[in-house]
Amino acid sequence: MRSPIYEPSTAQDPVVREGVMATQPAVRRTPPRLLLVNPRFPESFWSFRWALERVLPGKRAVNPPLGLATVAALCPPDWSVRIVDENIESIPLEPDVDLIGVCGMGVQFKRECEILKYYRSRGYHVVAGGSYASLCPESFGGLAHTVIAGEAEYVWGRFCADFQAGQPQALYRETGTVDLADSPVPRFDLLKLEEYTTVSLQFSRGCPYQCEFCDIIVMFGRRPRTKQPEQIGKELDLLRERGVHNVFFVDDNLIGNKKAARELMTYLADYQRKHGYVFRFGTEASLNLATDDELMELFRAANFTWVFLGIETPEVASLQEVKKTQNLAQDVLGAVRRIYAHGLDVFAGFIVGFDHDQVETFDRQYRFILESGIQASMIGLLTAMPKTPLYERLTREGRLVPTLELADNTKPVTNVVPLHMSAVELVRGYQSLYQRLFSDANIAQRIRNKFRYLSHPVPRSEDPSDRNGTILCRLFYSGLLPGGPVRIYRFVQTLVVTPWRTWPLVVTDWIQGLSIRSYIHRHLDPDLARAQRVVEATRERLCRHLGSRTHSHRVALSQNGAIPCLQLRLEGWVDRVFFRYASRRLRGMLNQSAAVLFLHVADLREDQRRLFDQFLSRLSPYGDRVSIFINQKIRSQVEVDSSVFHLLLEDPAVGTF
């Protein structure tokens, strides 16, 4: 193992200039206590929230924070380390620790900032890390005492030594190349693995391609680096001991180094034979997987059941435009069907809004996705991430919306000014494309189109029959029955026209389709005028009801960007009847529209707290659109689960509040 490479802080570094430490830690004589926090993700298609809440028993999130488990393994052995993933549990407001590290991807940046600012104001030494801190360390000035930029295998140890010596720097940046042979086995023991549907592993970093919109090559380079297969074997041994069965290789392109990928597949196939095919694997790969029959057979032998492909678009001109050359060597639809023929299911990412895209592009995307049979088709608006070639080009062309720094391309907004359509046409076309694809008829049609080619899927080790029965019952009552006889008929029809051995996948496709449909209904509703009317009606009813039942209240209406926002402030005495009435009205508002709720609890008497807990329980299915601020004087007495609701850590002073 080589020595760490890091950049000492300098006065010229923007992170140092803007993020001066409030206090200089003293030399520590006892091992530090470290809290690592993974901020809550905003809901997206990837969350599969409806499926987790309504259908899959006992699961809270899809993937655990592998990066934090790796950082924990890099800590000195005498350090006390705890990991909190806000996606499955509430963050502690007054943790008994010495320092706090907060990671984050771009989509978590806003929440990461809130958490860093809160803990820093409470006197903790706070450290920012993760992919977005690596890409844009300058964005954390004034928020974190220390920023870890880049891969942590070498620089984290240097930070730990400096912290214990009372001399932590403001910035540690990896400037060399990390050998993944030096990456430790993650601390899976610090993760609540039973709460997740899938557990993450990483074999490689980097991608040989140069897609213009991608930040992977900016952070990890174009020369893929890999672990040894035996390292993966050690990680699998630990997961096997923990009863894990579903594993996701989070590599951005597992076959970026095909020679290493073959060696891994051969090793995994042997591992699976020795241990009774205990694992089901999935991963991300480039489309050229379809040109390599031998590699696809190795995937099947290793028990990979699905692969995510970055298809982006069937438009040749758009692929050429963004240098997605790996998708140009073959017919894309034919490539998907060849992968199906080897028993692998296909998930895929698509993008609309490229420079060559026109209004007619939405119809072509629609036809391609329908014909391909890809159910987990995640479509995003083209978004320019900082430091990417796309970002630099559009900056030169003056085609970036300067007020929007976006990291989530699944929301109906983009920072890219389109060329051949208006921004309104782009967003409307995007919303309409999703609504068309996830009608009951088209969920069923994609299943029929897929299983014409995926007739012999990779065999799956079966879950206990009682779990399968529970999932089917929940799917029927929460997903099929609300759709009425037509949806039930379409579900039965997909079973009738597909081989019985594919039925578990057919059920999975319906769960995925209905989960994405639920997200579309709640987040991509284009009828904002209707949402505004729903919010106004809710406000009027609450005002009338509140007027005679509280000593003090405020109900206001505002805009949260383009989305109508109802603001409710509670203080003084509120009775049981109001809590029940308000929860019913607010649930109706959130169910019928894409509106959001801001709840400011200024005061709450002790005898009202049980009623308040019940009130929150009724709103929990819509928690991703409910922001709650609890006054400082009662915060220690009122519990709000930040993994369910957006718990505001400081008063945002919204509207009249």
C-alpha cells in the first residue's frame, strides 16, 4: 500500500477561504467517536416508494450506503463508528459523538447542506464527502470544517491522523490513482441490511467511454480499475452470513474492462456453485454487452438476473452528438432482444432534450420503449452537471439556466435551454411520455413484448412461499384492485400469454410499473391549475374549521417553485376533532394533486402529543411532500421521523411564518 496523496489547505483554495473552522480541535487522548450520515434522497423513480410501502414486506429502501461502510472500514480500529442512513431511520439531533461525516450525491446536496449546517451550529466538527463533494468541493464553503474530495482509500487515513492530532485540514483531495486492491472490506456490520431490498458491492471504478453528459469519467477517469475477484469473495462471504440474497454491483460499467469482467464472472460462477446459488446479482453495463455471447453466458452462469443499460435514445444523431459511440455499433432494439435471449432482464435509462431532439422525438422514444418491453425504463430530462463536458459546452454557448444547479434529472425541470423546442414543450412532452408508457395497457404490452424474447430467464432461488404469498396479496389489494376489472384483466392476460416459469418476473414487472405510475401521479402531474384549486379549497376548509378550535393558528398559501404549497402553523390548543379533520383534508389534497405541505409546529401541549403522532401517521404515505419544522423549545419533546418526512432543521421563514 502506498502513502496517502492529499492536498494541504492553502489560502488560495476556495474551500479553505470560505470554510474557515470555527474552533481548532485539541489533541485527542481518547479514540474519537464518529457518526457517518447518509442524507435522505428526494423521491425519484429509483426509490420505488410505492412498492416498498405497499407491496414488499419489511423493506424501507433499495440500497444501503456502501460508501459510508467503506469509509468506516478505513477508520483506525480503535475509533467508535456509527452509520445512520436517513432513508431508513431518523437522524439523531444531539448525538454523543466527536465528529460527524455527511456524504451525498448531487440529488442529496440540498439535504446534505441542511445537515452539515445544523450539526456545525451545534459545535460538532463536520466533514463533507461523497460524489458531489468530490465533483464540486467549492460548494461546501462555510458548511463543513473539512471536505474530502475524491476517493477516500488514502486521504481518509491522513484526515483521521490529523484530527486526532488536533490539526485537521480544510480540504483533502485525492490527486493520484487509487489501487482498488487497497480498498477494504466494507463494514457491513454497521448497516441494517435487513431494511434494504438489495445490498451493494463495487468491483470497478471508471469507464472507457466519453459520454458528454456523464460525470463518472470526471471523477474516476476513463481507465477502469478493478478489485481482485477474491476481494469480492470475502465481501460475499460476509453478506452470506447475514442472510443477504440480492446483490447489486454498483459499478457504472461492470464490463468497462472486459478481461477483468470475464475473470470476475468465472470466479462468481464457481462461487455460486459452491454455495448453492445463494445470490441473485444485478449490475450496470454498456450496450456492447450484447455483442459478446460468451460474456453474456458467463453472466448467466454467475446468476446475474438483470442488467441496467444506458440506452438514452434510439436517435442516431443524438447519440453522435453526446459521443455515446458504444451505442452506435449495432441496432439498439436488436441488442436488447439479444440480451433477453440470454436470460437477462433489462432495465434502462433514457434521456430527452438532446440538441437534435424535436417534438416528434417523444413519439419515437415511446415506440422504442414499448417495443423493447423494458418495464423499468427511467426517463430523464437532459441536465448539465457541473464539470462535465456538456456543462462546459453549454456554458460557452450561453445555453445554461444560471439560476438552476440541478442534479436530479427526473423532475420536470432542466438547466439546459433546448434547441428545437421550447422549454414548455420539452417538459410537457416528458410528462406525457411517462403517462402514456405507464397506462395499464402499456404496462401489459411491454410485458408481452419482453417475454417473446425473454422466454428462459436466469433461474432465481425462491423466496419463502409465505413471503411470495404476502407479496401477491399486497399487489392485488394495493395495486390491482384499485385499478378495477380492466387492470385485473390485463394482469391475468399477461400471465396467460407468458410461460409459467416467467411468472415471477411478470409479477415483478407489474410491481415496477405500478410503482413508477404512482410516482408519476404524485410528482409529474402537469395540471398545476387543478393542484392550485385543490390547495385553495383545502385552505378554506381548514381556516373555517380552525377558527373555532384553536387559540392561535395560521393557514397560508404559497408557491414552492411551480408547485402550490399549503402552509399550516400550529400553536396553542388544538383538539382531537381538528387533528382528525385536518389529516383527512390534507391527505385528500396530497392524494389529488402534486401539492406540498409545510407544517410549522410552534407549540404543542403535552396532552396533544399523542394526537399529533397519530396525525403524522395518517400523513406518512405522503411524507416526501411534507416538510415539518419543530420549534426549538419543544424539539426534544416531539419526535418526527426524518426518514419519512422532510424534517427542517432550521426555520426557513416561509411566507408569513
